[in-house]
Amino acid sequence: ISIRARVCGCPALSLFAALLLHPLFPASAYYLPQLTRTHIRTRIRSRASNLYMAVSSKSPRPEPIYPVTRGEPTSASAFLSPQGIGRTPSVSAVRLSHILFRSRDLALETLRRLRGSATEDFRDDLVGSGGAAFVAFGDMARMISDCELTREKGGAIGWVDTAADDAEDAAKNEHLDLIIPAAVRKKLFDSKCKPGDVIATESDRGHHLVQITDVMADVVALSTTKRQARGQKRKRSALAELWEGLEAVAESDAKQLYYSMETMGCQMNAADTERMEGQLENLGVLPLADHPGAIDEGNIGLRRGRELAGPQPDLVLLNTCSIRDHAEQKLYSHLGPHAKRKRNGEDVVLVVAGCVAQQEGEALLRRFPEVDLVMGPQYANRLGDLLEAVGSGHQVVATEGLHVMEDATRPRRGSDVCAWVNVIYGCNERCSYCVVPTTRGIEQSRPVDSIVNEVRSLVAEGYGEVTLLGQNIDAYGRDMKPQRKFSDLLRTVAAVEGLGRLRFVTSHPKYMSLGVVDAVADCAACCDYFHVPFQSGSNEVLARMGRGYTRNRFLAIVDRIRQRCPDAAITADVIVGFPGETEEQFQETLSLMEEVVFDSVNTAAYSPRPNTPAAEWGDQVSDEIKQDRLARINVLNKEHAQRRRARMLNRTVEVLVEQRNIHRPNQVTGRTTHGYIVHLSGDIDELKGRTVEVKIESCHSYHLMAAKDIRVLNDCAMRP
């Protein structure tokens, strides 16, 4: 209004605008000619943000679904299936494998072998383990199971109906009696167990080791669904046709659906995005970049001013992050234009996934009634099932806890060279500042067989590098029966034939064992790279954070890495401005960085998050102090990054080529085993996916430049 009043030169309108804007510009509201559009928009957005927070405080977020108080049970089995996995209403079937033995002693020794603690004599008897710390369940079944019906299939029994044995139609499972008798099934269904667990039992057939490899859950039944409000009803959508017959999409006169995907946050979110994209493409929904009207990725689904330009998606999915407030606010910024499309009558499906979705739940629908689906990260591989309910005219909120299920479709990988592989979901820690336990749930480790089979598949497809993912990866296996160790999993995956490079993130100093460092040092496939967040160099701050370790404990891990892997890169995360942090405690953080000299540190100012104790403490550090400390620590971080990379000058290194250098098309980009980015001259079509040997001729803070002469070390071309 003020801008138009200034242009029109109307005194009355100018006075009205001045009075309207007075709360926003108390000192300058009467000097409208001095105000620019940027000033006005900035102040209005700031005031709108404050108003939004005030309204939000009157309508608090829903209570977190997962346990968040120290001392509460954090076993996935106890929390998700307290009456037994076969007695959980949402679990309709379980997928089983077994190994049959004549001898109880052999069964128990095999169980020890499965957790990597068998005797040396027994290890020697198992041929073909390839140096792995333990043999996968399926491989073990092929070698020693006495069950002729399942041995050649790796002990696989298949899907078993959990309700059939107690129902009148018990005949459904009668065909299993010759393999796994009803008494064994009952014991399994009554036990508090989860995928990956192995149960030892016996029957008239002999002694059994039975593994749950997967579960089938009714995700729609677990969700909250409601019919679209009258104002939200639209004409029949093309999405609904997918479940009346997928052939409708294939018809020449049927509308082809397109999706856009926006990913925010960590590597776990990136991996979840790949899984969700795989499901959409399996349904016949294509990425918006494939739209015939798309000239390039720079002109589709974007804004021109406040409007959207170019072809627009039929389905918009925002995979969100809530680790910091800034990341959360990105969601609301991205939703606005597409919500407007829907209000204008366009047939568009809006999906909010990830951590903000889990955090907000139904509250998100109250703020944005245009949203069709709100789904937590644990539902990432069941997007198709939830969209079926959306297609029938429902709004769906899926945030309930459930056992993690294996992917039913192949992920659409974001890279042809490097791939993510989840090994553990969730986090049982209770750091006082962190929202992850309430958004990603309880720790659930994947079965060893599932992980190993996925890695083998990736190697067969030509991937040169695999990164194992976990919010707290060192906790892998502690939730399983029998318990397993991440160091053993690392050795097992590294032994997969043909695997070029293996990385893992993120380690927790409280749980990171020296065995993990030894595994990296001993296994040729493991990259000499460690990411170990320290968060603060002050013991007092670490205690208030609830991290569970001290400065000396962290430095002991660094010493072990330097001893066993002298040239390894070490990266970390740190938070400055934590509530109550003094200047002296901040200086302790700087001194720890000086002592270690990290290759790179992800730095962040503390951001209060919902459902975390630290957000309610009264000794919050001012934004000015936070920004000052962040600036100072970034200067030191850059200096150390430069120093660490400077040692690579004139060194010959191996680089896995990943992509074209987006700034210089005649160059390609790859990484060393240390994780250093290297730019070198070359044709991406010839070098992508290959490992080359180059000499470093210049070093910079966050990348290296290679000489023109290169030597290709492998000839494995990428898959078509």
C-alpha cells in the first residue's frame, strides 16, 4: 500500500499507509519515500513470523509419539509389539527363514557365529565366508541346514500369516507344518521380536534357528484418515485412476502424471527420497524433468516473482528436516505457491514427508488444509500404499510407530556411482538439544542378509562406492537378538566381492568402538575417512547436552585413528551458543579443534527445537553472541581444512570420478578415499564411475586440483 501511495502521490492514502505500517516501522513510518520494497518485505515477514510463533504457542505441537525421557524403554520390540510380533494388530504377516539342526550344540554354536563370536575351529569349518566377521543367515543355511525343503533357498520359508493359526481358517498355514511346525510358529509369534532377530527353539523335526527377515504391516490402518473437507473437494483426480487399473495411465489419451521432489536435510533424507522416487516411478509417475515442456531443469516448477513458471507437477513431495528452525521454515516457504494452485482449483497432490511431518502430525493439516498426506520418515518405503488412500479422496496422516519394512520397490538412485544403504533407523539417545529421537523413532537395525544382498546388488549394477547410513551407526545390532556389533557388519560388507569403496556415517563417540577403527584399517574396501561429531570441547557443556562422553574420551578415539590409520581424514559436527555456554567453554571447543586439526567441521549455532529440554532452559545465548562465535569457529575451520589438504600437494592419489564439474564443463569431479573433492580435466562420458590416478598440483580449502595427466585404474564402465 505504501509503495502504491507513494507512486500515486495521494496524501490521504499516504497517511493511511503510514498508520497501517506504524507497528512495523515505528521510527520511519512517516518517511515512506525512504522505504524500499526490500525493507518493507523484510519487516512484514519478520512480523508475520513473530505472529505465527505466537499463534503456534497457543496451539502447541502434538506430544511426541516415541519415548523421549531417559529411563523409558527404548526397545523397538517392546515398544512396537509388546504382546508379541504375531499378536500386533497392524502386523498381518511375517517373512521367515530358518536353519534346521540335529544337534543342539551345533545350533547354539551357529547362533554364536551369527553374532560374530564363534570359536576359531568353527570359523575354519565354514568355507566361503570371504574374511567376513560373520556369515549371513542365508549363506549359513545353504552350508549347514538339514532342511532339504529350504536349504537351497537359503533357508527361506516365505510369508506366514500371523492370524491364521488362531483362526478358524487355520488351514492357511498347514503347508508349513512340514517345515516349521505350529508350536514353533506360536513361540515366535508370542515373542517380542523384530526383523533381524533370530529365535532358537526346537520341535519334533529337530533344533531350529528362525529369523524374521521382514514384516507386512497395514500402514493405512495405522494412519489417521479423513474425508477431504467440502472446500477441498476437487474433480476426480488422475491419481485415483492408478488404483482402478494402472493401464489407465498407459493409454494414449490418459494424462501422464509428473512429480517434483524437494529434499532438505541429512543423508538419511536423501536416501529416503531415493526410495520414494522409486515407488512413484513404479506407479508410472515421472519426474517433472521428463515433462515434454521442460527445456532444462532450470525452467520447471520454479517461481517468477510470486508465481510459478513452466510446467508444474501433479504431485509435489517435500521431504523435510527439522534439525534446525531454518530448515523447518523452508517447508512453509515451499508449500505456499503449490497450496495456492490447489486453492485455485488445480488437481495437485501435496505430500509432506520427513522429520517436520513426524513432528507436526495433524497440526500441519490445520495450518495447511491443502496438504493431502503427512508421513513420517518410517513410512518412506510405503508411499504408494498411502497415496492409494489419498486417491480415494482422503487426507492421511501417517506418523505412528511401526516395524521398519524392507523396500518393495527399487530406489531411484540419485547417482550412478555412489549409493546409500541404510543399516539402522532411529536413535535411542536423548541429547537435550536434539529432535531426532522424536522424529525418526526408536533404533531398528536391518537384518545382515538384507544389507549384504543390497550391497551385492549395487556392486553387480556397477556402483563404485557404498555408504552405510545410520543416525547412530555404532549402535547397529544392539537392538537385535542375538546382539551384533557394527564393526563385524563393517567387515562383512567390506568382504563383498567386487566392492570398491565403503564408507559409513554417522558415528557417536559414546558408542564408537576401537574395533570400528581396526576394521577400517584392516579392510581394503574401507575408506580412510571418519565422521565423528564432538559437538563441544567442554565437559560441562557435553554433560548438559547429555552426550554421554567427555573430551578425553573423544580424543582417545582420535588417537586410535591416528595410530591405526595415520593418513585418515577426520570430520565432525559442532554446536556453538548452546544454552549456558560461556566464553571460556567456547574457547575449550576451539582448543580441541587446534589439538585435533579436523579435515572439515560442520558448524552450526544452537537452534531451539520442539520437544527438547534445552529449548525450555532460561540461560539461552543471544543471537549476537552465537553469530560471533560461529564466525570465529568458521575461520579456524577453514584454516584447518586448508592445512589438511595442503599435505596432498604433489601426491599421487586415486580419485573415483562421480560427475561433471558444473562450473567447468571440460572438467570432471571426484573424491579421494579421504573424501576430498578433486577437479581434473576429462570427458565425463569416458571417466564417470572409473577410478583414476592423478597428481595433485594445487590445494584449496575445500577442494584439490589435479594435473592433466591421468591414468585409468579400472575398466568397469557404468551400467547403461
